Amino acid sequence: MQSYGIKSLLEKGKDLVLQEVVVCGWVKSFRSNRFIALNDGSTIHNIQIVVNFEDFDENLIKQISTAASLRVKGEVVESQGAGQEIEIIAKEIKVLGVAPSEQVQETILQPKQHSLETLREQAHLRFRTNLFGAIMRVRNSLMFAVHKYFNENGFVYVNTPIITGSDAEGAGEMFHVTNFNLENLPRTTDGKVDYAQDFFGKATNLTVSGQLEGEAAAMGLGKVYTFGPTFRAENSNTTRHLAEFWMIEPEIAFMHLDQCMDLSEDFLKYVITYAMENCKDDLAFLADRYTKEQQTKPAAERSDLGLMERLDYVLNNKFVRLSYTEALEILKESKPNKKGKFKYPIDGWGTDLQSEHERYLVEKHFKTPVILFDYPQEIKAFYMRLNDDQKTVRAMDVLFPGIGEIIGGSEREDRLDVLDQRMAQFGIDSNELGWYRDTRRFGTVPHSGFGLGLERLVLFVTGMGNIRDVIPFPRTPGSAEF
Ligand code: ATP
Ligand code: MN
């Protein structure tokens, strides 16, 4: 007797007719005391189990209800009904776990429409829903594609530390890591917290990026990438920010910014294509949800493309590339700016762009993803390569429809003297980053890299609107449930 996951069972389809099989899963619905829709999470589709109730004990039938878990042995037959190719005539049913309906009623397992907020409150149960199941399988597919892409292109996967001793990058946005008794902190004679007595003998934090260590690795391994959890204590309660998210950061020796833009575009197109080819059913379901959701929106905010068209559109168009300065001119002359529609009006050169500006460029002006480059040096990080104009750095941001910034990257400052100057300008203690300076002291080379937030990518591909809905257990300001 062969056990099957429901996905492979449905894929084999009619080849299995007349065979006895075993399947396990959870009851999605039980109609007319006769038809069980069973799902095991391997696919969005259910297998129909036909129960001839004369063959079974009445008490057993009573235990079969929505959300209960079952092991079913039975015979595969061609389905009489519409909607499925095959079904299973149950011979033996074992109820592995019951789910009393009065308990189910209180939860999102109750088969009816629940709001996304309600699903979030029951994050431990939402894995069981069609929607979250589809999102998680797409997420998985994208993560796999990330590794596949880099592996096929000769990158080495390196793991950078999660606990970091340098706070140069994310001053103020970092979570402290300590094993001090917070009720009784050791103090130095001048009353400051004495970090020398802490676990690592110094103050430590959760990392906001693996980049600096990634650069060190690239200076020996050539092409590397990191893919790990990243933490930001920024208090931005938006639909695009999490306090804990997963970041993909390639870093490439001997690469200039133009090639890095090529890489980011090629990489994004590859992983999106992979998910489209490998998650067809889940994406069909998500596309349907997306279309219905668009219809509830005011006309001005509605997207005129369906989810799949939107993905195709990104794949089939070359990303527009323009400098920050050029973008600023477009924004300055734009209708919403002239009519005072931007929350942050565009005034002088040098201000940071807000999400509303990024989305205007992508969604209204160019109608394609945009890569902006050469940003004012004051608004970007110290490690970005200074241009000859002394005003801008070789930074790039990839901007996507509905999302805004999906990738941030740069060519790194490879000249030690300029790096030192920039660190001084940003008030960064060069002793603390001595190891980073060393990478420029022993055979420095031009190099570039970028960071992609996995969840922003999953948001885009699934058409979801809130980043809390594309990660299993979201961490946001004021919320660390489960
Ligand atoms: P933003 O301006 O959107 O806050 P950022 O400029 O702070 O982003 P970077 O430091 O450039 O972000 O990080 C690289 C990438 O990581 C971003 O392009 C984005 O995809 C992702 N990212 C950054 N912050 C978050 C966050 N809080 N939650 C989820 N993803 C994030
Ligand atoms: Mn950025």
C-alpha cells in the first residue's frame, strides 16, 4: 500500500485508478455526510474522499468535522463529479485528531471569509488557510530560487553573524543583545553601563545587515551572498516594514555599479519567473484574490493590471535607469507636486525621496520598475563610493510598483583614504571598524553589492498589501506574539 502526499496523488491522477492508497490530511469540509475535502498543505487543491456511511461506524462519522485530521485508506477512482479528476472511495478512516465544532467556530478554521487582521491574530492557525498556504508556498519557491540563481552563477553562500559588535551601520535602529540583569546593571565609576562586564566584553546588537562582513568574504571568495534574518528597531509602523525580516545580500569583487544594476535586474527576473513556473496554482488563487481586492478600492488606487499581468510586465520590460538628479527634476515638474498632492513636497536637491515619490515614478511616470542611482552623499551610507563630483555616491535603489524600494545597493568605497574621510564625516570610530578598513589595506578592489528584503519580494509576487501577511510570525513595534 502506497502513501501519497495530496500534491503527488493529484499529479499522478488517473494513473492511480483502481489502486489502494493512503493519504493523510485535515478536513476542509464534509458535505452531506459523504464528501470529505482533504488537504495536507502540499498544494492548494484538496482530494475528495467519498464516504459510504453504511460502511462506517456512526461514532466515527460524527468525529469527522472541519479541521479534524485523518488518515484514510481507500481506492482511487475516476471522479463522477465535476471539479476533480480522481477521488478516493474510503475503506478505512482513522481520526488522528478531532476538532469539536464549537471550538472551531471561535477560530479562523471556521470555513468562511475572515479578515487579514483576524488571520494575523491567529498566526499559529493561519497555515491551514488557502490564502496563507499559497503565500507560504510562493515564499518557499522564491527562497529556493534565490539559492538556485546564486549557485548557478558561481556565488558562495556565506553566513554572517547575527550578533554584531559594530553599530556603525544602524545607529539608533539596533536591538541590544545582553545577558545583564537589567534590574541591576553594572556601572563604571562615572555611572555609565559597564559593557566590559557583559557577555562579549562589549556592547553588542542584532545585525541590521550582513554587508560589511559580506564585503570581507567577497575580498577572498570573489562572489558571495548572505541570506539571513535582519533586525531593525526603527519605529516605522508601515505596511512595508518589519522589525525582523530576511535579507539577501550579494557582494561581488571586481564589479562596478552598472554591472550590479544588471545583476539585480537579472536576479529579480529569474526568481520571479521561477515562482511563476513552479507555483502556478497558488498564483492563480492569489491572482483571483488580488482582482477581487482591487475592485473594492477607489478607482484612483486601483491597479489596471491583474497580478499575473503585473508580473509579466516586470519580466518583459527593461528597468528604466536614471540618476537621482534626473528623477528629482521629473518629480519637481510632476502634477502631484505642483498641485501640492505630495505629503512631502519636493523642494531642493539633496532631500531623501519618500515612498510616495518612488511610487509616482514607477506607477505613474515610467510605468515600469526603475533603478535610481547616484544619490546625494549625505543621505546614503558611509561605505558608498564617492563620485568625482564629490556630491553624489554610487548608490542604487530598485523601485517596484506597489512596493517602492525593493533593493538598495551600491558600489563600495574601495579607496582607503576616501573611506577614512567618509567615516570621519559620519562620526564613525575607525578603530572599531579596523577590520573593515583592513579589507582596503590588503589588495583593495572595486566591488559592489545590494540588499533585497525577501518579504518585499514576496509582497510583490503574491500581490498582498501588508508585509505582516507574508512572513509566518511577524515582529512589528508593539507585537511579538507566538
Ligand atoms: P526603506 O527606505 O524602505 O526603509 P532602507 O533604505 O532602510 O529601506 P536598506 O537598508 O537599503 O533599506 O535595506 C535593503 C533592503 O531591505 C530594502 O531595499 C528593503 O527591500 C529591505 N528592508 C529594509 N528595511 C526593511 C524592513 N524594516 N522590513 C522589511 N524589509 C526591509
Ligand atoms: Mn535603502
